[in-house]
Amino acid sequence: MGVPLDRVEEASIKKNTPDPELNKLAIHSSFGKVDCFFSHSWRDNGDLKWRAIQEFRDEFNALRHREPIVWIDKYCIDQTNIDENLKCLPMSLAGCKGLTIFLGETYLTRLWCLIGEAEQEAVG
């Protein structure tokens, strides 16, 4: 799963609650075809995170002349079936070409973020 970054909505990044409708914007993607796994804390500053995402997008578009496909939990995890989807998290991470961490104030206090980092080290 991945989501073309032009489908990611500013309001969804700033909101720290799940929205099951966002999963409809994700697309199925072959293993290794998702450009980047985005790791972040939902509780971090949404304005700063949105600006950082747009910087990533601008740089990616300038280098590759196309829209990046990224893995973002809010879009790529079915929020109505989180437990089942979390079982696939290591494969989702391993299937991405890169990892970008949006390190905000609460990131290192979130177990999800720390586990994601441990998974990446184990895979990489």
C-alpha cells in the first residue's frame, strides 16, 4: 500500500484522530515500489509536519519529475481493522525504498515510533 503524496490532505496531517475514509485514497503497490515510509507521531505539530512533507515532495518532484508514493499510517492502515493491519507493519516498512522520520516533540515518547525504528534497523 502507498498513497501518492498529492492525495495527502493538509487537514488529515494536522488532525490527530483516525479517519477511515483516508484509506480509500491509498493504492495497492508492489513490494519495493513505495518510495518512502513516513514515520511520525500524530501528536506532533501538524503545521510543522505539513511543511516538512511539502519540502520532501518538492525535492522528490524536482529530482524524479513525478509524484512520490509514500506509506503514511493514516492512509495505508485500515483504521477500522488496525490490529490486522499492524501485523503487516514490518513488511510495509521493508517494502519501501526509503524511510523519512518527522521528528517532533512527542516522537520519541511514542512506542509505535520506537518500534518502527527497531524494525527498520532489523531489516536494514
